[in-house]
Amino acid sequence: MKTSRVTLNLQIGSITGIFLATGTAAQLANAPTLKDSYKKQFRVGVAINRSIATGEGSFNRSVEQVQKDISLTKEQFNQISPENDLKWSLIHPREGAEGYNFGPADAYVDFGVKNHMLIVGHTLVWHGQTPGWVFAATTPADAAKTSVQTPPAQANGPGAMPRGGRPGRGFGGFDINAPHATRDELLQRMREHIHTVVGRYKGKIKVWDVVNEAIADGGPEILRVSPWQQIIGPDFIAKAFEYAHEADPRAILRYNDYGLENPAKRLKLIALIRDLQAKKVPVMAIGTQTHVNVSWPSFEVEDTTLTELESLGLPIHVTELDVNGAEGGQRNSGADIANNAAATQGGLVDDANQRLANQYANLFRAFAKHRSVKVVTMWGINDGVSWRANGKPLLFDNNDTPKPAFDAVIRAVKESSQNSN
């Protein structure tokens, strides 16, 4: 039966009107949830913003909308990641023991504990959203004298926080050619920060993104140029994992990066992790962000990506999943904020909802095929709060109404189960 647009809008309006009293549209229709549909395969998670953690409104979400977002989070997901509030610039903006701001992170962790969710910590060491004081010399006389390479433009973008909390990838305004900390000084700051943050949430946060996006996007070098790499050296990654393991020996420690569907970058990741494994560094899981688009990758490409990552013998976590439907975002699967404006321009592709549904079905069929995939996390609860809002990349629209892609994901697990029998 065909339903007119007017009738459909009236139906959705009625659902929205009684939402707060009775739950989401999916509940009203007795539809299966994501977490229940995939409970035999992996946890299905979502990155939540501060409003969801605290119940407070924001510049682009009213309190009523936030309450709907909270209900949807509880209904559909059994794992959470924080969009921003555990990143260094948010939780430790000022130098010293008095420079921490734990309130928002505490609210995030309390939300997960109260709702019996697997809680992820994102992220401990990263070149983006790290305050300049972290890399600066204590005094000019203490400045390291070694010269450093000027970071390429792609790695030295602004550190601004865009809509939806997708992080900036800058150096917090720090000039790497200015006087900077010594190796020992920066290692001490790293250790103190990791021990304080991981120690505070020990036993509650079960999984940590220890090092984030350290691999170079292009060229022959494995590691991107960053203050961590330039001041400490390439062993900054091993040191970060060492310190995190000291702080919570029972936590699962992840390396997290984007663009691993690209064979060249994937080879760099595999080389990096194998080197760390040979040195007995406690890397316990691989985080593949999977910021992709409706045109690419195919099921076969995603299947190959996961197969090659499995060669490392570690669990795979899909950490920041979204599927860009904007015309400008069909030419790459990168996740650098400097390119985000271009990636969300040009309007939506033709037949965007159907192409989005097809792509999500391909991805989830690939995830379900690989038993090494243990977690799949959506990067945002709905299109309205997404860092790529113009690309309409998620399973729920601005009003938390399920899109055709939601139904495609639910069907995908049933089809995967039938094909495996």
C-alpha cells in the first residue's frame, strides 16, 4: 500500500507527540532493536554528546529533543563512546593537578554505568584537541634544542570543535618550531595524564582508545608528523600503551584510526601493530573508524579490509561508523576535519535514502560475517547532531525517526544468519 507524504507526516507527527510518554517510533511499532538483533554477533554502540550524558539542552537541541535522544540511546544501544569529553583539551585543559575538568566526563561514565552499557574511553593520546601547554617548555631555559620538521598542512589544521563533536585535528595552537618540552618532560606529562584519567575510571571504562590516528595518510612514512612523534619519537605509542596498562591492567586497550579501507594505509597499520606486538606492547584491539560514503566501499572491499586486519590476531572494533550521503563526500573515505566542509557540500546524492540503506546493509553483512568484530559504534545518535549533518549519514533522522537504512541493518543480520546455515 502506498502512503501519501501528507498522511505519513501526520502519522509521524502523532508518534512524535506521544514520544516522551511511551518511547520511540521503533518501540511503538514493536520493531526489533539494533542491540537485540546483533546480540549474537557484537555490541552495537553509539557516540553520545554531553547533552545526552547530562540531560541538558544545547545550542542545537532542545531539552525535549535531548530526552528523545536519551530514550533512543537506551532503547537501541548497549555500548557508548564520548564524542569529546574525555579528550585532553576537555578533561585536562590547564596544566597541573588542578587543571582537570572531570564533571562532564563523570556524567558520561555515570550514564553508562546507570544504563548497564559497555563504556569506552576516547581518547588518551592524539595530535588533535591537545592543549598547547602539553608540548610547551616549562621555561625558555628548559626548552629542547633539537630542531623539528614542520608538520604538513594536513596535520596542522585548526583545533576547533565542529558541530556534532567530531574532533579537530590541529595541535591546539602549538607551534612545533617554538621552544618545546624535552622528551622526558613530555613523557612525564603523558604518564601523569593517563594515570590520572584512566585511574579515575578504573573498572568502569572497560575499553580505551589509547592512541588515535598516528598513521600518515600518504607518502612512505608510517607515522604522521605530530608533536608526540617529533618530541618523543616513534616510541610514544608504546609508552602510551605501557602507561595505560599500568593504570588499569584489566582494560582493553585499542589503537584507533580512520581510512583503513585504503590498502596502503591498512598496510601501514598492520606493520605498526606487528612491530608493537613484537615488542610486547599491550595493544589489545584494533579500532577501525569506518567513516565511509554511499558509493564506497563495496561489501567485497569491507570484507577484504576486515580479513586483512584479522591477520593481527586481535579483536576488531568498528569505532566511529557513519555513511556520508553528500555529493562532495563521494570521492574519499578520509576523516580529516580540514576536508569536512568539502565532504558535506553539493547536496545529497540522487536516491540518497536508498543508497544509504544499501550501503549500511553491505557494511553490516560484512561485520556479521567476521567473528573477530566485537563492537560496532555509530558516530552520533542522529543526523541532527552528526559532524557530517549535511551528509545525513546515520540511521535516524533529526527527529530520531528510523530511516530506511535502519530497516536494512535489521534485515542484514537475518540474511547473514540464513546464509551461514
